[in-house]
Amino acid sequence: MPEKKIRVLIAKPGLDGHDRGAKIIARALRDAGMEVIYTGLRQTPEMIASAAVQEDVDVIGLSILSGAHNTLCPQLMNLLHDKGMDDVTVVLGGIIPEADIPALKKVGIAEIFLPGTSTQDIVEIIHKRIAH
Amino acid sequence: MSDESKVSTQTVAPAEPPSQKRKPSGKEKAWQENTLRPTLAKNPERQAEFTTVSGYPIQRLYTPADLSGWDADRDLGYPGEPPYTRGIHSTMHRGRLWTMRQFAGFGAAEDTNQRFRYLLAQGQTGLSTAFDLPTLMGYDSDHPLSEGEVGKCGVAISSLADMEVLFDKIPLANVTTSMTINSPAAVIWAMYLAVAEKQGADWKKISGTLQNDILKEYIAQKEYIYPPEPSMRLVIDTFEFGVKNTPKFNTISISGYHIREAGSTAIQELAFTLRDGLEYVEWGMRRGLDVDEFVPQLSFFFNAHNDFFEEIAKYRAARRIWHKAMVERYKSRSPRSWALRFHTQTAGCSLTAQQPYNNVVRTAIQALAAVLGGTQSLHTNSLDEAWALPTEFAATIALRTQQIIAHETGVANTVDALGGSYFVETLTNEVERGAWDYIEKIDALGGMVAAIERGYPQREISEASYRYQVEVDKKEKIIVGVNDFVTKEKPLDILQIDETVAARQGDRLRKLRAERSGDEVARRLSALRKAAQGTENLMPYIFDAVKSYATLGEICDAMREVFGTYEEIAIT
């Protein structure tokens, strides 16, 4: 019996245009059988939260390389909470100093993927998270 | 190449005759029979196929048989002479070392001013400015979209007042400055010229480089504001202004760096960058500029990635292609237009967050390729760049890496040390041929702007980048410390950006808006708006607005009102 596909929103918040990582992840998750929606560049946290509601996704994957994660992630998590989307799993990839990780986990970012993470690892972790 | 790439049905004849089938000499045949074959029978090679980091196949051995038809005087030539394979100056780094130009910028103007002065005191020979994302996107520091981004990826510059602080006590008459700014390049350049004027520096003598390469923004880095047509108009406005007012300033740095960072192959980097260059030349000529009047002010910027010989071949091929295109396509008569001058930066995307001290070694090898490839200036990345902007400690090692190459290794003692190598010459020929194939494909699409609008270069890069990731994930390509030779290590001490920058910038902007003449600003912005609706050169209007302390955001908004903004169709 076909299982329901995991729905993922890949989003690039902030002003940065470096989308190599976001595009690779979008394609790798799609190749792994997930349904992937890519928002395109320069999405505000409001736009991302609305897209997550509209598309009824299980996972939001954020790509941030600009150093703005400490501002953008808490904003998004608050908006998701306000929209009753607390059950969506939010993961983050990009240039993230280790010292910032505890605070990001505290606001509810489920996983933080640093440069060098393989796409298989990301696929596996998402599968594990969503199976729960 | 992907299937999607076959957008053109028109076949184009290769620019160079395809290399004749190899005809090994009797001695080579004997070697294959008597020496090679028994070895392979006993010990097969490590891999079935050897490829560059770009996936380009590399043979076991290169011999004179690979260069049949190749003529040293014609194809290699002599340094400082066409086709410039060996470099653009007759004495190259014996005459003058490359400019050691470290890209720096963070926080507010005063923070970066301090780093600039530190780097100059350490023996750096040119400045290079990194701007933060709000500045790159034409927003002031207090714009709502700037929240969280002010001073993070570079220095925050919202007005001439910030620019005055950035270059405080740095005499612009004596230092060359590169500015990595694209969509708002005309505005930032006007600010720089206003500071130079205030310092009493002669515009005819000041020198530096404006990145100003909007095409690669649509292709790779994606920091665009306006649609392609008005963006190209602004670029040509700066060319025209530069020809008249600042003859020593490079009004553009046509950049492959970002194309490569986005995941392209070396051949794609070379081809798309040079085709961008040709596009600028064509738009300049369409404006009515004489080719030899403005092309000497065009400069280039390439990546230095891990694959040592592929990179060296890329730089050598770049010079040969540019010379050929200038002479054959545009009938240029000035050697100053023929010689491709370039800056190099080592590959940020090759650096690893894991075992970051290994990045010093990667950077050194990449820098060596750039030097052997005949670069005019060089930025070496710092070891901590997969984590954050560099600390002073890391930035100093990066600069020292260049000084060690320049003064200790001996590679600067001779010109084009690898010239005549069977391998390097063959690879140079092949990389050149591969680039011409792409260039002609883009010609057939109607030029680079048309190709971008069809998503062609974007799709080619995206395919290459995914292909590479798959190879890394399958361990077909090894990255030390990432997918092999993995160990656990202690976290690095990294640069913390002062969180008060945004507040400081906000205060400064409030003060500026209160103190300047609002009427004057409004008048000059309205003049700019009106000029933008017509066809006049916008530089004088932008310069006027800048001098009234109109902010970057206000000036870019005035043009947004006329030009509109650009949204790309995302390709995944």
C-alpha cells in the first residue's frame, strides 16, 4: 500500500541569494520520494509560515548562510506557533556557529545541519522524525 | 551535459579543429607494450577513470602525441604578446608581484575601517570591500527587511556619511580599492568618488575595481534588484562615465567566482564568465562607445578551486579566448583590450567546517594555482570561513600564505613555469574548446541576457552542482575530514559580530535625515527619477543625490519606482 508522502517546504529566508544548498536539498529529498515545495529566494518568516499552512507540510527546511539565523528562526517559530503549526518539524542548514546551536534548539529548531552533512543523512533524519 | 542543455538544434562548428586522433610515436608504442602493459596486468590502477573536480576526464600520460598540430609560437606565444597564453606582461611576477588583496568587511564603517588599516599595516597591497546584504540589495540599515542582516556578511553602508567613515585616514590617491557591489554599484561608486573628491584625490589618477557584474547575479549569486534591461543600462552608464572621468578605474570585474561557488564546472565558469564579458562589450558598443575606448577598463575575476592543473589551464585558456574574441568578433585594434586581466579568490565552497585547520593547506594550493596561472591580484580565504567571517588571526594566516608563495617558494622567479608541459598545454586546449562550445551555444540562444531569461546557465550549473554532491555522497569524490579521514575536534574561536551595529546604524541614519536638507534631497531624487525615465547617463544624477546625503535605499527606491524589480523563476 503506498504510504502518504512526506511534504517538505524548502525555504530561503533573509536577503541572501546563495541557493546552491537549498536547491541540492530540494532535489535530494524529491529523489528520496518526498514531496518538495521550494519557495524561491528572499522569503520573510511571514511568507514561509503562510506557505507552510497553505501547503500543509510536515517539514520546513530552512537554508541560511548569512548569519541572520538568530533573528529569523525565532520569528518563524513564533509565527508557526500562532498559526497552530507546532507539529511541523523545522530543520536548518547553512553557516551556523556551534555556539548558536543551543539557543536555536531551544526555540524549537529540530535539527541543524552543518556544511558537509550528506544528503542521505538528512533524508534519514527526516524519515525518523516524521515516523514518530 | 544534461538533456535540458540541448536547447539549440543548430550545430556550431568548433572554434578550434578537434584534436587529431592520437598518433603515438614508435617509442611511446614500445613503452605501452613493454613497460605499461605488464604493470597494468600485475597492478591495476586505483580507479577505472580519473577525473578533475569538475568531472573532466584525465589521461594516464600526456606526450607529444597529444599536441600534434600544436605550434609553440602560435598557440603558446610569448608573455605580454598575443595570444597571451603565458601571461599579459613580459616579465609577469618577476617585474611586479600580484596585488595581495584580502576581501574584508563587517559591522559598521568604523569596524571595517579598523580592519582595513590593520591589513595595510601587515603588508597588504590593496583594499577589497565586502558589503552587508542590505547594502548589496539596496536597502538602508533601518529597512524592515534588513533586520538581523546589518553588518553580518560585510560592512553596512547606507549613505555617503558611512563611506566617509569607511575610508577615514586611508588616502584614496595611494591605495587601490575593490568594491564587491553589483545591483547598487553605481550608487556605491558615486559615494567612493565623492570621498575621493573630498580628500582632494584626482579622479584621473585613482584606481580600483567595481564588481558591477549584474549578469552573474542573475546566473549565480542572485543579488539583483531591477530587471536585466535597466540593470545593463546602469552598467553601461558606469562604463561611459569611467571612460570620461576615471580612466584608471576598472568599472567592472566580470566574475566567474560566484558561478563556480554555485556549483559550476571549471569549463562552465570560464564559458559563462567570458560570454558575460562579450555581452557587456556588445551593449557598450551598442551605446556608441568605441570598443578600444572602454574595454581596457574591463577586468575579470575567477575562482581558484582544488583541482590544481584544471585551474591553471582555465586561466591560460581565458586569456586566449578573450584575445581571439576581441580581435575576431569586435575588430579591436588595441592590445590593451586584448589582454585579459584578472583577480582570483580561492574557493570558499571548497572549505570545510570539519577540521578547519586543513583549510589553510587547501587555500595555499589553490593560491599557488592562481599564481602559476598568471593572476594580477589574489584573495586567499581564511581557515574559519565555513563557520563565520574571519577573525583577525585567521585573516592574517591567509595573507601570510600569499607572502610565503611570493617570497619563499620560488614560483614567482620565472614566467609561466608550466608552459610547454604536455599535460597543461593539452588541458588548456581542451578547456578552451569546451568553453567555446558553450559560448557558441549562448550566441545561438540570442546572447547572455536571452539565455538567462530562459534559465539556461542556471540549469547547467544546477545540474553540475547536484552531480558533484552525488559523487561526494557516494564517496566517489573524497573530501578530507568530511566523507573520509573523519575525526572529532574542538570548536574554533570565531568572530562575533557586535549586535549593536544595527542600533548604531539606526541612530546614525536618524541623525543624518534630521541634519541634511530634506528639500535638496527630494529635488535631486526627483531629478534622478526623471532621468531614469529617459535615456541619459544616470551617473551624474546619482552622484548629485549621493552628495546631498540621500541614502542608498532612497536612491535605489527612486530607480525601483521607474525600473521595477526582478523575480526569478526558481529552478530546482
